[in-house]
Amino acid sequence: MSDFGPARAPVYVFRGLGIFLFGLKYMSDGLTKIAGDRLRELLDRFTSNPVKGVITGIVVTVLLQSSSSTTVLTVGLVNAGFMTLRQAIGVIMGANVGTTATAFIIGIDITEYALPIIFIGTFFIFFFKNRKANNYGQVIFGFGALFLGLSVMGDGVSPLADSPAFEDLTISMSDNPLLGVIIGTAFTVIVQSSTAAIGLLQQLYDTGAIGLNAALPVLFGDNIGTTITAVLASIGASVAAKRAALSHVLFNLIGAVIILILLQPFSVFIAYLEEAFNLGPPMTIAVAHGSYNIANLLIQVSFIGVLATIVTKLIPGKDTEIDYKAKHLDTSFIQRAPSIALGQARAEVLRMANYAQQGLHEVNKYIKNHQRKNAERATQYEEAINNLDHEITSYLMQISNRSLSPENSYVHTMLFDTVRDIERIGDHFENIMELVDYQMRNKVNISEDAKEDLDEMVSLTLHTLQDAIYALEHQDMEAAKATEKQEAEIDRMERKLRRKHIMRMNDGRCSGSAGVIFVDIISNLERIGDHSVNIAQAVLSEQ
């Protein structure tokens, strides 16, 4: 590349940053596809105590090559009720250590091989039809693009070493470390990637554009700035999810304050390691990053409970997250007493059914008031239903391997069918919620008459589902028969409301867009009625 001087440096820096961010995202997405749901399962299963949470956070972040992805996933699990606040804090602490792996990889100078690596990745993507090979190709391509971006950034930052303005800035950061922290935080918030910010910092230090004393405070700021992703993910989430995001902010903020107080000895320590082990400049920043995060972890890991208490005080309110995990599925009963195991499965199916009822109730509120909290609550119920569907179905599959009496065999089949019906009810009320989302986004107005009709049909559908669940729980014949009658009324009401709405559209009282939304909502309600009556008929057939 020709010598272009300081004036053109920002152009090449941002070009390189763009390539770097693309490579990082592409590589992370490929790794996520390869790992699939195993990472979520890993976070769910191996975080029973804070120490395990820390280790799991490290492992998952190394695999994803993104602490932001790990923290967002963690906030989602807390929001869903899969993970407690204390478990989440352990994972977040581990994620901060795990993200240093990328800086160490960058510290290995292989930029000259960037293009061949990209070629290998492209070969896997375009010349293999196997999806798994494509995913590996995506990872390799992203890895190569990451180093190509670093190379372009390096060419861009090298002239900055001769820039008087930049030299004055680095002197200011050396004299005032807080300025460096602010700059690092602000830049990371903008690009939403501490890895990219640290990669740029490594290039600045490599070219001599910035000294170690100025680079370290920027590094601490990068760690604070990366918390913005978790904060954004927690917007509109549960109280527990907001607390998890705040704990991430506080963890990095407290760590930065502690190390800033100890900046002089920390700088001496890093300079000693650089000289003693003959570290290259990028590797020196990687070592500083790793040392800082490990030290921060060791200092604060014993205070997870205190941190949880602090964020609970700072964000008051009742935890409303839904318990996604099954409570009654004891596998020991499968071998010893399959009939008891079926009873356990039945109890869990009832929990799942009640979630469906509560989810539909939240959707009803969302239709009326358009408050986002009701939609979020309904989404939680739907996700809980999906998880229980998976757990109950797996449990019933294990029971099917046992020798069952004709009576138990019938109950087994009935539970299988009921689980499927409840899961479909969850899908339908989610569809309704998405239709209301569409209505709000596109500012579609529904007439007052249409709203009253919807309210009437939702109320009837809710009552029908309640009777079906009551019939299932109490083996109540009257409730089951009432469900059948109400479902027939739902069918008649759907036909009547369709005709009424066509008349409203013909009269110009409702638009075509409103008509589509209205018809789709009542269609989903009718399907919920069908699944409700399926549950009731299973009770009638059992008698």
C-alpha cells in the first residue's frame, strides 16, 4: 500500500474495522450454527453454582468468540426463568475471561495468510453442498476476514504515529487515565464489540501510535463499553434480566475502578512480562487484557451474592419470570412404577395447559391495551410451553419403553395427544400476538365494532380453554361436554364475525389491512377452540 499520510488514515481504519467486524460476526454466526442448541443447553445444565457458571461462561465465550453473544444469551435465559441471577452473574464473569481468547488469537501474527484462509473458507462454502461443511467454511472465512481487517486497520493507524494531534491525545491519556477509559468505553459502545475495539488498540500499539500507559486505560474502557449489548438485550425484559444486565455493567465498572487505582503497578507488571517473554505489541495487549479480566474475576467472584443484592436493591420489583423447567418428571418412577410416572407426566401436562391459558389471557390484554409488557409475558409463556413440550414428550417416550397395561397405554397416548394440542394452542396465541404487533407497527386502525367482536370471541375462547383444562384436571364430564358446546359456538361465531367484518369493509368502516388482521385473529381463535375440544374429548373417551 502506498504512503497516504495521516489525513487518509481514518478511511483505512474504518475500512479495516468494517472488514474486521464482518469477519468476527460471520465467524461467530458459523460457530453458533455448529454448536446449535448445545450452547443453550450447556448454559442451562452446568450453571448450578457460581463456580460452574464461571467455567461455563468461559467455555461458551471461547466457542462463540463473543462475550456479547454469551451475555445476551444469558440475559435471555434469565428472562425465561432458566437461570437465576446468581448463576447469570457467574456466567457473565466467565464470559469476560473467555473473550480474551480472541485477543490472544489476534496476537499471533498471521495477517499474511489472511487471503489464503479466506480462499479456503470460500471453497468450503461454495463447493460443498453439505450444510455442516458450509458452516465450517463460514468460520474459516470469518477468521480470515478478521485478520484481513486487522491488516487494513494496521495500514491505517501507522501514519497516526506521526500525527501531532494524535500524539497530543495519547499524552493526555497517559496523564489522565480517565480520559482513556472514556474513549475506550465510547468507541466500544459505538461498534458494540470489545473485540474490535481491542483489535484496533493492538494495531495502534503495534505501530507505535500509542504507548502502553495510554493503551491500558483504553483497554479498561473497552471492557466497560461491551456491557451495552447486554443492556440493550434487557430492554423490555423481566426484572431479573435487567438485574443480570446491570450486574454485567457493575462488574466491569468496579473492575476498571480497582485496576485504575492500581494502574502504576499493573503497568509495570505488563511491561515486565513484555520484556521478560519478548512479547510482540499485539500479544502484550492480549496479555494485559487477559491479566486484567482474570484479576477482576478473582477479586469479585467471592462477592457474587453481594453483587446480586446490590442490583436487586438498585432495580426493585418482583421477579415475574416463569419457571420453564419441569417440576414433576422424576425419571426414577419410569423403571419402578410406570403408572406413577404417568401421573407425574399428567401433573406436568396440567402445568403446561395452565401456561397456555395464562398466555392467551396475556394476549387478550395485549389486543385491548397494546402494552408491550403483555406481549413479553405471552412470549415467555409460549417459550415455557415449548420447553415443557420437549421435556414431557421425552419423558413419555421413556415410559413407552416399559410394559404398560391397556389402561395405562391409553393414558399414555392421551397425554401425548394433549401435549401436542397444548403446544399448538401456544403457537396460535403467538400468531395472534404477532398480528397485533403488525397492526401496531403499521398503524392499522380497527373499528370499535370489530374490537367488541374480538373481545367477545376471545372471552368465549378463554372460557372454552378453561373448561377443557378443568375437565382434564378433575376428569369432569360436565366440563368436557360444556367445552364441546362452546367450541361449536366458537365455530358459529367465527362465521358470523367474518360476514360482519366484510360488511364493515364494504361500508368503509374498516380498511383492507384491518380486515386481514381481524380475520386472521378470529381464525387463530377458532383453532384454539378446536385444540381445546380435543383435550376435552380425550377426557370423554377415557370414561
